[in-house]
Amino acid sequence: MIAPDGTVVAMTLIPSGGERGSGSRLSLQAMQALGIALTDLPTVTVLSDG
């Protein structure tokens, strides 16, 4: 994942179980790793290695 400030973190993503296109959730640990404040509503970029 790439945070708005350019921070890059490799992590395993798990489907939320919702319908396709219904949005995603980001864990508190992921937000901390990306340097995102818990009160922010960030836009992150997700890249696949496959």
C-alpha cells in the first residue's frame, strides 16, 4: 500500500466479505504503519504483486 505521503508498506489484504465495490476497511495497525492519523479519512493506493 502507498500512503498519501508516499510511505510504502507491504501487507496482506483480506477481503471484507462485503459486495464487490462496497468499500474497504483499514486496520488501526495498518494506519499506524502508514503514518496515517486515526482521525484522517485517507486515500491509499493498493498494488498487487501478482
